[in-house]
Amino acid sequence: MKASVIREFGGVEKFELAEMPQPEVKAGHVLVKVAASSVNTVDMMLREMGTALPFAPQLPAILGMDFAGTISAVGDGVTDFAVGDEVYGCAGGLADLQGSLAEYMLADTKLIARKPASLSMREAAALPLVAITAYEGLQRAGISAGQKVLVHGGAGGVGHVAVQLARYFGAEVFATISNDSGAELMAKLGATAINYKQQTVADYVAAHTDGVGFDLTYDSVGGENMHNSIEATKLNGQIASTVSLLEMDLSMLHLKGQSLHIVFMLIPMIHNIGRAAHGEILAKIADIVDQGALTPVLDAEQFSLADAGAAHSRLASGQAIGKVVIDVA
């Protein structure tokens, strides 16, 4: 089978198109003919940092976590899926799990679900990692109808999904953005845009919550932005973070009685613990999509399997609007 392979870690030039052995189906798994994959920040981190990350794949490696495709074979014990089913998931691209930048990949059935019927393969491939991350964070932070929810990085991959899911769960949603295109996207998604370059945290907390603070803050920006999340959230409020890799004094978090929820959605894949939860979330996401309550935003640039390096460069440039998708089929 054709695959985009890296034989050493480093820059985007490390990708090469090569013939690789097609995986064989095994018990509890399905063999998927991949139609499309999408690029996530963690894919770039793995390519660049390699063994500096404890879940790096062995070389030569086929990266790519997200995918949408069609089942071509089922392993022993698989009863929920059949040959010909259109599925999507986040099931490879790290540790010993072959990724989706290949014509075929092996997928644990616990990590996949049937593709949303209303989406194309390209659109479906854009969702798994970001949708699971957004859903898990909102659920763990106790999302409920009537809340005021702030999403940091509303125009990003996780952010634009969190905005739509928060609205689906009945919240009034606000989202930080940095430019007019981000503001236009938030208007389409039904959220109030907050340009963080033009307003301080105190300004928008006063304007939108009468100084009380937001019930729930979803921080998809992370790092030093955690300080802004703590400031923006009310007393005894909830914060969900996807990027908490920093050292900081948590005194203000304590003094405000806030709860901090860290979301690292790769844990079930890395440790083979609780994988079924991902398949269940993806099935729920598919239903929400088919209800018309969630639509992935795709970047206008298109890439083939031979262009994997260019696709990574596109995401790294910061110029992409929506998810960067690679057409595999």
C-alpha cells in the first residue's frame, strides 16, 4: 500500500511517499480503507520531537491520528461493524499504532464509530480528535443549559467544536478571537466574539457577566493563558484546559474555589485504558452532527497523501482557517 512515511524525526521534508506492507486484520479490530485524514498539533509535535515524547512511534513511522474511511475487513469478535461500513475515528499515529497517512490502517473498534451520514469523508476526518477533546472537557466541567461559557481560541480546531457543542448543550457562548475572520466565524456559529487584543479580561468579564465571571471556561489556548482563564471564571467556577504544560502559582485558583479539569484525550490510545469511551463519544458526535448542531470547519487548501509535509506546514503557518485535511484515497 502507499503511505506517507518518516524514517527520522524532524522537519516536514522528512515525509516520503513509499510502499509499505498492508496491515492484517486481527481480533477486535477492523481494516479501514482510508479516504481522508486531518492534521492536529500533536501530529506535528510527534514528527518534530520524536522520542522526546513518551508515546512517539517507532521508525519508520506512519503518522496521522484522525481518519474517515470504509471497512474492508473485520477481525474475530467484531459484531458491531461490517465490511462496507463508513467509519471515522482517532486510532493510530503514535506508539505501536500505525497512523492514517496510508491507504489502509488497522483500527481498534473501541476507538471508532459510524461516520456522520450528513458529512463527506473529508469533513468527518476533521472531527475525531478535536470533537472528543471538546466533548470530554465540557462534560467533565459539568456543562449545563443556561450557563455562560467562555471558549478561549474559539476559531481553533478544538475551539470551534467546543463553541458548537456548548451551544448544543444549551449554554450562552462567548469566544475569544484575534481578528475579523474569527469574529465572522463566531457569528456563524452563534457565539459572541471577544477580541482579546482589544479588550482586557476585566473588560469582557464586566461587559458580559456584570463582573461575576463565566460559569465555565474552556481553554484551548493553554500555557500562560491559564491566568486569563482563572481571572475570567467565577467563584467556584469550572475550567477545562487542553494545554496545561506550564509552571504557575495556583493561589488564585484556590482563592476563587475553582475546579480545573485537564483533558489529554490520547490517554486511552496510549495506555489502552477506557478506549470504549472514545467510540461512544464519536457515536454521540455523529448524532449531534446529523441533527445539524455541529459542522466542522475545513481549511480551503487541499492536500494529497504526497503532500503531507505541505499540510503540516499549512497548519504550522497559523494561516489555516479550520482543520487541515489530507485526501488519502
